Amino acid sequence: MEIDLKPLIKLMKKKDVKGAKEWLEATRSKTNSGDEFTKGYLLALQGMVSAMESGGELSTINKVLEKNYGEQIAEILNEAKTRTAQKFRPADERGFDTAWIDVLNELCAKNSES
């Protein structure tokens, strides 16, 4: 599975919820979401977009976008990486955690550049 997150990351940085929802729907329609890993990956992305839409200041994605995450991001990434390495975990859970790893890595790299 190969999903180019760069357009989504740009939309997230602009806090463009409408654009992020449109990107997610387009990605969902062109991605073979028949496998469990991809279902989990897309579910995580959907959750991030929904959290952006609700504007909850305690949600992880909104904290990252507001640059209010401090040291917590490294901890979140390490925990997610540990879970993805556990082969007994269902594929959808590994997909979910992989999406978080991918998005956080992209956002943090972009945040450090801005």
C-alpha cells in the first residue's frame, strides 16, 4: 500500500478540514481498502480529520498542529512503533499505528522546518 500523505499534510497544516475530507474520500475511492492493514490506516486518517473538524484542543493531532506537543511526540511515536513491530497484533491495528507514525513524522519534520 502506497499512500502519498504530502497533500494531506499540507491541508492539515492549513487546517483545511474540507480539503482534508475531500482528499480522504478521493484516497479511499482509489485505494484498495479490502485488506485489513489499509482499513486500519484509513481509519486512523479519518480519526485525525474528524478531530481537526471537532477542534478539540486535547486531541493529539490538534496539539501537533498547534505545536503544543513537547516531548510527548517522541513517546507517542515510540509506543506506536513498538505496537507495529508486534506480529501478534491484528493487521488493522498495525495499519492504524503506521498511519500515526507516518503522519506524525511528516508533521514534525514540517513543523521543525517552519
